[in-house]
Amino acid sequence: MSGAKHRMRSKKMRNQPSSITYTSTGRDTSQGPWRNGEETPLTGQKHEHSGHARGHGPPPSDAGGQYTDWVRGRPAGGASPALPRFITASTFAMARAAEVSAMMKAVTKTTGSCHVFGGLPKHMRRRAMSHNTKRLPRRLREGAQKMMEKSRQAGHKEKKDLSKRKSRKARRRHGNLLLEFNRRQRKNVWLETHIWHAKRFHMVKRWGYCLGDRPTYKCYRACYRAMSQHCLLQDLSYYCCLELQGPEEALLAALSRLTSKETGPTFAAAHFLSGRRQGSAVLYRADGYPAAPLGPVLFLWRPKSGASSHRQLWIWSHPTLKQDLLPELQAVCQCSEPLTPPVPVPVAPPAPDPDPAQTPEVPDGKQPRGKARKRVGGHREAGVPAKKILGDGTRPGSAATCWRCDSTGVVMSDLTMELVRYRLIGPLSHMILTDTLTPAAACQASDGTEASFWWPAHCREESHMSLHQRQTEAFQLLRGLPSTADIPAGSVLGLAVDDPRLTLPSRRCRSTPDGCSLPGDAEGGDQEEEQKAVMLQGLPEQCSQSSLWDRSVRDNVTDNKLSEQELNQMKSELLVPGSRLQATPQHGRIPVLLVQQPGKQTGTEMGSWGAGWDLLLPKGWGMAFWVPLVYRGVRVGGQQEALKHSQNKGAPHFPHDFPDCPAGARFQSEQEAQFCETYKRRPPAKRPNFIKHGSLAPFLCPWQQLAEEWETIAGEGGGGAPSLPPSEVPDPQPQDLTSPADDALRLERGFTVLRDRKALQQLSAWCRPTSSRGQRSRRPGRPRQAERPIQPFAASLSALQHRSLVWARLSLLRKGRPALHAAICMPAAEDFVLLCRDPACCGPQEPQHVDHFKSRMKRRKKAKMDSNSSKKLGKNPGLAVDQDTGSAPGLTLGLWPSPLPSVTSHCSRVTLGWTTQGDFSLAAGCGEALGFVSLTGLLHMLVGQPEDLRGLVLLRNPASLQYRFAKITIEA
């Protein structure tokens, strides 16, 4: 018998009782009878033969009492077997009963191959027999029918709770996700919409936050269409909010040191100070204008309440600007004493007692069979908060958030991550808001159970309800407006709304404008008059009030928010599934602020493009408003979409387009390091050689050197920078370049960006747009500013702003796509002749430069090889090595080493500046770029150009030798 058959047989017969007791002649009976399968007392051998196990015969013995081997129930030697003298009836019956039981079990077995079909020959078996028993022979139909009934009954039985092995992803999942999420936010904080974005966006870690950079699906043109025709949604909750409270005179006196009226309206403007409009300004260091700028901010005053002089101001800034702005505000407001707010003690809800009827007692270390193991308690510890509430991406959790000045009474607070800010961009943004938000209804008389909610107490004041009614009427007027841009820029509307999750549609839809009212309708005519008043005069001042300014109300709304689980439970208990839940006090009312964001306000083209609304909410309600907005058909954008929005508007994007600010300088340094790392990863043969293309700084624009060189050119009489052919450009030597002392002096003096509105308007008039491709016609009814004589004004402006850069917009006249850091150059006289001769000409071409550093590296490598060979011959290699010491050891092939030669006269065309943004513009239908040019160089170019071709420049990408004609526009 083979080993496998032997093991199978042993498994079957392991429960068989021994039924026969044998005795033998000459055997010592005092040792007791031995049983089948036991060791014999004489030989110690086991008898496990099949005949013994079945009780067919006794172990053989000869006359002398010696035992012999049995083969198949017979003695091996052929002797007659000695039958047992007696058997035990009980053991014999037990053995037979076990055999009968095994036989019955084998007969009635319905699994494996013991089916009714097994009784048929293989050539008669059909697959259809398992569904139709009539295909079986008559003698087998009854059994097959019983089997089918039995299988149907087994399918309706309750399935056993078998332990199923979880997937690797489920096994690696943390026991308490909130604690795990808090751990992952130690370095980069998540917004409330982070998980939603992480599933649909490419995420980047910037400025202490995890932000969505761009969607994972193709939507470049779709996002532009949303900004132009419908609505684009962005999450700006990472913006930092600083709150100032105190007397109005003290606040205005402190903030006036950070701004200048030459750049535009400041904090003291009447329409901003009333609280009806949101303002914007570029802040400088205290008394530092026009030098030492910090960056742009948005600010909003709380409307006055009564005759009190106490005011409240919110200042919104970019997170990378906060580290420069916060110390400056503390200095001008003299708020150096930190205040420690009382820390609320978190009270954890009591854990529910386990039900003894549902929780069976299990001995320690044992698990009920057939039950899945469940983690008891998880990783969550007692007393650990489930949600992180302190700290943000710009400060640690232990840092102070409130400061006070005892002399002036000014209090400054850091409200970063205390408010949620969403931006809706597009002409139908107001439609999205009116569809999503529902003004809150007044609460009826309550029985006192709503004491913990702010809205019932708010409704008891008649003045509050009167104001809420006026705000509701003003909000309903927005739906009838043709476009978001029809409302005055920066208008503010306060409102209290219901939970938007109550009106969430069952499926995603697209908000569209309603039909216009008929001219003969009296109600429609009154509404049209009110809408015209709103479009001309703006929203009433009283409608700017909001309870969102009160910290107690914000905390109350955040603490009493219903969870998704509780809300879904209420929906499941509705009598009619899918019907709307009626708003009750426990659902909460949320105070919000709607702030109109103006679109393109400068220039004569695409007026008010990109206008929209900003939605301000208390913290904790981010996803409750985000999902309903998405369900109204908005397109969601990230950081790249925000950059394209600024590019289409022609506005500088912070911090990319603020090179004179500390935040902008840090950003450009990080960008240069990133570009250099990417460039060095590629082999020299698979990357452009910027030295041969004449690009001195393809990754970082040397603005300081550009301003200094044009200052030197203007001081020498404005004769222009010398221009040499590339073949005659001398090999730069270190002693001919600037010294470190000059660099320190240059950094100390610095450069600035011209932000004087009057000067920009005059420059814009000189660079008047022409009827060329990529240009829009002037808006009707807007007169052109009178042009002053260019010669005297240029001299005076250049003397005052000799180291200034000007923000410019460039549009290509022909085909082409501008790239980042493209050079803006002054056209020569022969270029105008070429353009007049062939209007379809793209532009001249830059001759290829010679890479002197490549030859130096070859000579250095050859000298090194010669020195090695000289060492072998015993010669002095010092002379060969000292012949070439100009190349730095860290030189990268294709990049100019530092310090750089002259940036204005390095190429065949004089350089005016560089671009900071560039791409094909879907709005203009041609290639457009945004960048900075030297003010002195721009004036020098405008003076020497003919009047009909004034404002024409050349644009060349860093990795190209082709110049392209472009029209420069100064928008103010």
C-alpha cells in the first residue's frame, strides 16, 4: 500500500474501537489481554494490518507461543490460524456501529462527486440537466428534484459570519484615521477640502500647506471656458487673515505708514472705510515707499455700528507674505505684548456601556470560532482630541495668536485657518450662489431647547430680522443680473443661510440663468428698477453687516454643526424618501459674507473679464458648502488655473511677478534651484546650450544688474549700449567683471517696480495699441488720455525712477508661443525696414554664439591628461596645469557661470527686460507674455522710434535664436 493510501486509510479508521481481545498459549495473562493495534508484550511490534483493524483474525501464533506474520488475513507460513476463544460484545457492537455509520454517511453524501448525475455514464451527462430535471432518466428525476429543493433552501439560510482576510490596503489602514491625518499634517497643513482634492488633483506642498496644483484629467480649455462663460471654483482657505481692532484714528495712523496714495486708494478711502467695498493695496515697510515693498493684500472694514469709534479690520495676505507682514504690523501698531486666550477644556463624550446581551463573555486569549476579529479600542487614547484645532501652515501650534498695545488700545489677532474662503470666477457665479444658498427663515417661538444655538436668540431682536429681510431681498436681486461684472467692484453682502446640505440635489446639474421677465409685468418692472439701482450705486451699506465678524457666533456655528451621519439618519427617517428636510434650529444657520471680486480693471481690452465672488465661511463648514457648489456644475481649479486667470487678466500674480518683494525673491530662488536640478538631470546632448543661444540667465532674471546697466547708459548721455557681433564678443575674464564689494552695494541700493498710477497712465498713452493681431478695440465711451510731450517727461521720470521696472504686456504680431524668461529686446533700424518690406515677417534671427567655456573644459581635460602622463615620465606638470585656471570646478555645460557679463549688450539686440509668464492666450487668440522692462530702457526706446511704430519690441525665447515682433502695452 502506498504512503498516501495508507495515510487516507489511517484517517478513516482512527475512530474505530478495538473489538476483539486475543489470548495466546504460553502468554502471561497477568499482563492483561492485548488489543488489536497495540504492541505485543513479546516482540514490541505493532499490528496495524488491515485484517487486524477490521477484526478479521487474530495475530498468529505458533504452538510454542511465538507470533508469526499474517498476510491478507492468512498466516505467512500456511499454518491454520488460531481463532480467538472469546470476544467482548460491547466493543464488537461499537465497532460494527461505527462501520454502519460510515457506510450511511457515504451513501447520503451530496457533495463532491456523489450527485445524481454521477449515476449516469459520461456520454449521457449534459449540462442542462442541472436546470431541467426532465432531461434525466425517470429513475433519477425524483432524487434530482430533491437536490434542487435542498440547494434552494440552503441559499436562503443566513450565511455564517466567517472570518475573511482583508486586503492589504485595509490591513494597513490606521485604526484612528483622524489621529493619522493629524500626524501627517505636522509639516504641511491640510485644508478642509484636502481629501476631495487629493482624489482628483496633483497635490503640491507649498508655503506650509498641501494644495491642489492641477486636475488629473485634461481640462485646460474647459477651465478657460468656465472662467469665460460659466463658473470656476477655487479654495483660497490657505490665505492668512489678520484682524485689527481698536480706535479708527489709531488704526488709520498706523496703516498710513505702510501705503501711499500714489499707488491707488488706501485703507482710508471713503468707500472702503464704510465697509461697503473690499479694497486692495500694495504694502511697503514703514515709511519705505517707493522702496522696500512687502506685497499685495486685500482688506475689509466692518461697517460701523452706531456712533462708536471702535473699528474692526480684516487683512488677507498670501501665506508667504505673512512672515514679512506680521512683524511690520506689530511694529507700526506697537502690539508687542502677546495675549494668551483661555484654552477650552475638551470634554470627551462618555463611551456607551457595552450591552451584556450582545457582547458575549469570551475567555482571555480566545476568539469565538467563525467570528471575525475586531480591534477593541483601536489606537485612540483617552483624552486625545480627534481633530487638530491649533496651528496652521505659517505658525506652530504653541505660537501666540493675539497681541495688544496698552497705549493705543489696538488688538491684533491671527485668524489664519479660522475662516474658509472660496472664490468663484465667471459671469454666472451669482447664479451658482443663488442656487446653492437659501436665506435662513425666522425661528418661531421655542420651548427653550435651542438655547445653545445663536440663531433663535438673534431672531428675537426686531432690528436684526429687519436687516436680514433687506439682505435677503438684495440677495434675490442678484439672480436677475446678466453678469457678475455688472455689480460695482468689491461690493460686500452679508447673509445668514440654511445648511446647504438640506437642498443638495440628487445628481449633479448645471445652473443656468432664468428667463427674463416680461416688459409689461409690474412686478418684473419694479425688480428691473431695483437691479439697475444695484448696478449703478451698489448694494446698500446696511447689507454689508454680518454676524461672521463675531468670534462667539463663529465658534457657536462650528461647535453645533450636524455631522454627516446625523444628517443621513434624519434623511432616512423621512416619510417620503428623497424629500427635503425642513430646517430646524438644530440644523444651524450659517453667517456668510459675499464679496464681489473685480475682473480685469486695467487697459482697454477684455474689460471686467474674470470677475466673480468670494464666499467667506466659519471654519468646519468647508465641505458642507463645497459639495453643493460642485453639484451645481462648477469647474474646480487649482494653482495652475489661478496662474492662468491672472495671466488672462494681465495682472501680476503673487509671488511669481513681484521680484522686488522678499517673498518674490525667495520664490525665484527656489524656482531657479528647481530648474537647474531638472536641467542637470538631462545629458548635455539632450538639453539646450544656453551659452550658444545667448541666454545669460534662463532660470533667474538678473533684474538688479539690468537696472544698473540702464542707469549707467542713461548717465553716459543715452547714446545706447554698444552692440558687437557675436564673433567679436570678447571672452569674459573674472577681473573685468564686478567685484563682491560692488555686489553688496548693488544689493543695498536695490531696484523697485513702478506702481505710480499717473506715470503708468502716461506710459500707457505713449505705447498706444495698434490695429494688429492680438489687440482688442478700445472700449466705446472711454476717452484716451491726452499725450504729453515725450522728451521732457521722459527725462524727468527717468531721473526720479532711474532704477525702476515697469510691468508690461506683450502680444505677438505673428505666430509663436512665448516662454518663461524670454528676452524683451529693442529692435534695430534694419528690423523696421524688414517689417515694412514684408509685413508677414516674424522677425530677425540671432547669430549663434561661441561657447568659450566648452573649449576651456576641453583644454583643461587635455591638460589633466598631459599632467598624468608627465607624472609617469617624471616631468614637472605644474606649467601645463597653470595655463588654464579660468574655468570653475562647478561649471555646468550650457550655463553661464556667475558673475554674468553685460546683460544689455550681450546679444545683437539690446535687452530691455524679461518675461515672467508666457503662453498662447485663448482669450486673445495669439501668443501673449507678461514681464518687466527697464523704465529707462523703455523711455530710451520710445524716444527713438517712429510714431507709427512706437511700442514695437522683439521677443526671443531662451532656447531659440528667432526674434519675433511683439507689441508692448502698459496697462494702468
